[in-house]
Amino acid sequence: ALIYADAHPFLRPFPYPEAVIKSTLALQRLDGLYKDHPFCIDLDGNFCLIRAYLQLPVERQAAYRERVYRSVERNFEAIVQALTEKPLEEIYDDSHGLPGALAALTECAKLPDFKYTDVLTGWQHPLDKVWWL
């Protein structure tokens, strides 16, 4: 289980948010995913990008806005595409991957003015209630 510092009010934010953004952007594949199929690693990527980006002062956010938004949009689109192209049984051989992929989608709505926020209306983010997934 992964524990997310931002999900708990007593834990500290990322100490070097710009480094988190740069390294996370470098890990994302050209197809928008972080591995061969969507799972919790996509949640990790979106979480790191979005939460680190939101920690930045406004002037630093401007420097990363285009790259962060495009990365999160690409990941969202890649997850939706992957989950709609094949039956889930062909993507996952256990019950762990799908919840991570769905949580990755809900994480995207944390980004202000995210392009697909309306699609997520009514979805609840699991990390708003628990510290791990």
C-alpha cells in the first residue's frame, strides 16, 4: 500500500516540488501511460505531478503549466482508451490494477480547470477518505 503525504493533514508536502515534476514527467511514456497498462502507477504519476504543481508559487506554476496539464490530459486519455479498447479480463489478471487506474482518473480532477473534469462529476476520490489504495 502506498501512503500519500498530502492525503494526511499532519504530514509535510513535497520538499522539492519542481524536482518531483521534472522527474515524473521524464517517467511518462509517449503513449501517456507509465507502464504497459493503466494501474496505480498512473495514480502515482498524476498525484506527484498535480500535488507538486499545486504547491508551487503562481509564478513557478506558469513555468510548468503547459507540461503538467498536457501530461495529465495524455494520461487520462490513455487510461480511458485502454479501458475501453479491450475487455477488462484481457488487461488485468487480478483485482488490484483497475482501482488504481480509476483512482488515477479521479486524481486528474484535482487539477484546476482540468479539461475532462465534467466527465468525472459524481466520482469520489478514494484518497479523500483513506491514505492508501
